[in-house]
Amino acid sequence: MTDCTLTSEQLEEAIRTYKESLDLEPYQAELVKLQQHIERYKLKLIILFEGRDAAGKGSVIGSVSRYMNPKHYRIVALGRPTEEELTQWYFQRHIKHFPHGSEVVLFDRSWYNRAMVEPIFDFCTPAEYELFMKHVVPFEESLVEHGTVLVKLYFSVKKEKQALRFEQRRLDPLRQWKLSEIDLQAQSMWEQFTQAKYRMLKQTSHEKAQWNVVRSSDKHKARLETMKLILNQIDYEGRSGTLNFQADPKIVFSAEDELALMDNHRRERGKNE
């Protein structure tokens, strides 16, 4: 017979996971209410999940969508563009996945690949990158003005935590598929990603679609705060009067606050070099 006795560490982990699920469930119930409101009033919601590899985007998306009606939401995670798509307007391959009335679409990475991954790994030319940076804000402004609610989330993970998660992927046969060649280079190219993140936040956070930066080294807190952020985007019917929807200032940052922190970090690093 198989020994099913749990070690003390396994028991502690199981208890922690159970408690965390209890923390999330009231907000997941609110997300169901939000989805029903979107369905009833034929609203359109797009949520972008961006960030470095192993920043926890996938697990947050799973928690956000867990109890949603699958008939009215979609998760979009695009692979490499086809030869045909390479000849099209850059935004075209994303537009065909946009929501119709009554639908929520969650992009696990989005058109912002061109602001982060593509220029760093030479998947686009410098001219293509600059053209994207010039046109993305007007593109999003038009999208919002035509009735789509656009929520942009950037998940910020510490370098040490990213390295730990990569190692966990490498050792876990159930998660090895997540470890790509790009992942293996992410740590050595940390500074390039930081510079790309800085410019992206500075140039593409705008009044109609601001960036929300979520600290995601603690996955549970990232899940909880992401749900609050989404729930605060639309004044939906049946909203709980007892839940706390206030963002945790240690986890959630505006683009402006994140840029200020990055500037301070650069100055401090410069003093010590």
C-alpha cells in the first residue's frame, strides 16, 4: 500500500494553500458578478497581463478566471506569428481576438511583446519597435473611445525570485514545458528588460489606459490585488458592501510611482559604483 502520510512541511503547505483559497473566494465571487454585469449590459473588457518570464502571470490568470462563465470569457496566448501575419499590420493578429459585447478577453502577453521581448531578442527591427511605440497609444485611445474597457497589468518580480522559479521549473517534470530558451537567457539580460520596461511604462501609460504595476514575488498577494484592480474598473451591480477593495500600496503601483522608484534605484546604484 502507498503511504499517504503527509510530512509536517506538506501539511503546512496544504493548510497555507487552503487558507489562501479562502482569501480569494469572496473576490472570485465578485468577479462572477462583474462578468454577469458585463454580459447583461453587453460591455467589452480586455485585460492585458504583461511582465517578465516567471512573473506569475499564468497563475494569476487562472485564479481570476477560475469561476467565470467560460461562454463569456477567453484567454488569448498567441504564439509566434505566421508567415501571413508577418506581412500584416502589427496589431491585426490581436484585433481578431478582441471581445464582442458581453465578453471578457484576457491576454497572456499582448501587443506589448513588441515593447519588451521582440526588440531585446531582435525579433523586430529598431524601426518596427519605434513605429509601435509611436502608434500604440493612439491605437488604445481609439479602442477605448469605441467602448472597450482596457486594463493593463504589469507583473514585477524580483531577479532572485525569477531565478528560483526557473530552477523549480527545471526540476519539476510537470512544469519543465514552461522553461524555454528565452527563459534561460532572461537572467543574463535582466538589465535590458529593465530598460525596456522603463520606456514602456513612461511612453505608453496614458489617461485612457494606464499601467498598473503589481509586485508578484508573492503570488498570493499578486492574485488578490489583481482581482481588486479588475473589480475597481467597472461599477457593477451587486457589489459587496463589506469586502475591502482598497489596493495594497506595497503591492500595487501606478506607472508614475514605479518610474520614480526605478529612478531612485538608478541614482543609488550610481552612487555605489
